Amino acid sequence: MREHPVTPVVLAAGEGKRMRSRLPKPLHTLLGRPMLDYVLTALEEAGLRNPVIVVGHGAETIEAAFPGRGRFVRQRNVSGGTGDALASALDLLGDDERVMVLYADMPCLTGAGLARFVEAAEASPAAMLSAFFKDPSGYGRVIRDDAGGFTAVREDRDASSEERRIPEINSGLYLFQVSDLRAHLGTLGTENAQAEAYLPDLLAILKERGRGVAVVEAMDAEEVLGVNDPLQLAEAEERLRWRILRRWMRSGVVIHDPASVWIEAPVTLEPDVTIEAGCRLTGETRVRSGAVIGPATGLHDSEVGKRSTVVRSEVEGSRIGEDVRVGPLAHLRPGSIVGDGAEIGNFAELKNTRFGAGSKAHHHSYLGDAEVGEEVNIGAGAITVNYNGETKERTIIGDGAFIGCNVNLIAPVTVGPGAYVAAGSTVNGEVPPGALAIARERQRNIEGWVRRRRSGGK
């Protein structure tokens, strides 16, 4: 998308009282990303660079969350309204600049929509973006004259009952010449329900001064939805979720029961991936072609290779090779790498473990801080005892080894290639290649013990 000679000014100074939260409103998240991040990304996609971001409440927290994403300026009077917020940015703007003014609480904006607005209003000294809502409650209404031209914006609290029936709303996106802002921002009055300087009033002032004001209707009203409370946050998040789901399904990903599936924006899916019901894919997750995820599976910051299957399991910060089967009810914790053709089964857990190609851990096992070779069998209940109370130690299991059921491998320990560890053993020393390790007490039967115990020793 081509660069536009327009400087964005993002208003992010409001307190967001209706959120009822200590967290600044621009930092509330949708699909794992802060609200302001969506706005800044849309600007970047539209070719609108180097934004000025006006902050007030929670300024330091917001600035720390977005280093290098714009030029921050603090609103001089945080109770002065949007007019004062914009005036606070003027010191960073030149008289010959043209600015786009928008709000930080509009996460559904798209780069294409912003670019279209700039291009449609290119010839006008000032412009606003409008939309038509079935329920315009809470939004300022666009007042037009008999010829359909712009007259004013009436805020919902100040509108008459007749004006409240107007379905065309002010989105809060504007284009201005900086020279007009310098000349007229100071003339904004506060004769309204909020006793604040309303930025939309500037459009009416410019109209009276003979400056043309264009009203551009948004192609998709969904893009301009604002977020003022937790309910609207959830509604916006749902729209963004469906936007992502539609994009992946149109690119060849099969998603069964999409209403139950959550996929965050950074996730990458190749064609011919299948996502079953109840899955949640987050962070920098990548799923390769032919893989089947779910049902009821979570992937976070992980990679799943071609044709692999992950069923009713949780995978965090891990890499799964090709033709692997994980689950049901397995847990791969950060730092785990599973080789091609391996199998991780019921109630098996890996943590910071490299699990070799073709190896199997089917039942109730824990492998932490381990190096497991290829074609290794891990029996039910086998555990690497990796923590001594102070440090984590590693276990090494060579290719082709067989670890029996209910085995404890007390790290640091090495089991050589092709070695066997007998069921029920607790091993704390090296097992040579090809050897059988048996580390358990010899069975001893005490005849009549139960009868004597129950009769008090008689």
C-alpha cells in the first residue's frame, strides 16, 4: 500500500472510566494484543507512518508498552476533552502538514479502510468518516442540511429526540490541515453535557468559515466500532476473531465448529490444516500442512509439523516434527522438541526435553530436562527425577533404549543406547549400552502376615 502524506494523531489520553479498571484502556487486550496495537498496525498497513500518540492517564505504562511505535506527547489538561488532547500534539506538527485524527479505542480499523478514507477526502480541507448503525446509541450523529451537506455533529447526550433517530454516526476519524487547527482549536466552547471542548465542533466552525468539510462513509461500519466498556471490548474481540477465522478458512484451512475456535493474529496456518472444535491457538504458533489439531487443544508459541495430530492436549513453547501423534491429554511444556514419527500419549508430560524420532511415551509419564534418543520406549509411570531441591539436572537416554513401567531415573543419569531398565527400578547410576538395569528390592513373601495383623499379632 502506498505511503500517504498524512501524519496520524492517535488520541489515547482518556481515563476510560467505563472500563472500571486500573489498566489504561488502550492496553486492554483483544486476542492477546493491546487495543492500541491494532490501531497502530492499521496505520502502518495504510502507509501512515510516524504517528503522534497523545497520552494522559497511564501515560508511562502506555509509552513503555510501545517503544519506537510513535512520538508520544502528554495531554496538558487530561480533563480538557478531545479538543485539548489534539492541541497538545500541535508542537510536533508543521503548519503545512495534514493530519488524520483517530482514537486508540478502535481496534477493528483496517489499513485498507484508512487508506480509502484518506484517498476519498484528498481534495477537501477537512473531512470526517461516518457510518450507518442500526443502533446508533452513544455515538454523535451527523447532521446534514437539506442538500445533504455536512452541518454539524451532535453528541448523543446533547441531541434532541429527533436527532437521536438519525442512523448516521460520527466515527471519530478526521482529516485536518494543521494550519486550521492552530487557527481554530482555541475557539472551541464547552457548552455541552460534558463541559468539554468537543473536537467534532471544529468541523462546524470550519464549515462556517467557508472551509469545505467532506463526509466519507465507511465501507464497513464494523471497522469504526469503539470500545468504552468490557461488553464492547468482548464484542469487538468477537468481530476480530471471526475476521481471522474467515481469512484462514478462505485460504484452505478447515475449521470445524468455528464458533468454538480461538486463533490469535500472529498464528500462521498452512493450507490443508484441520482445526477441530474447542481449540485455542495463541502467540507465535505455526501449523504445517496436513496437520490435525484438536478437538479441545491449546497451542501457544509452538510449531506443529506436517501431518501431525495433537488431540485434547496443551502445547507451550514447543516444536513438534512431522507425522507425530500427541495426546489425548498430553502436556508439552516450554523447550520441548519432538522428533518425526514420535508418539506422546495419555497423561504424558514433557518439559525442556528433546524426544527423538520414532520414540514413544504412551502413558502417565513425566520427562523433564531430558535427552531421549530415537526409537526409545518409555513405559507407563516412568519419571525423570530432574530436581534435587536446588538445581535441575538432565537425563540422557540413548537410541533404542527401553524404559520399563514405574521407573525413576534420578538425574544426572545416562541410559546407554539399546539398554533396558526393568520395571519398578529406581536408577541413579549409569546404565551401559545394551545392559539390563534392575534396581529394586527382591520380593519377599511373609506367610500368615495378614491373619496375624488382623488378630492383634496372635
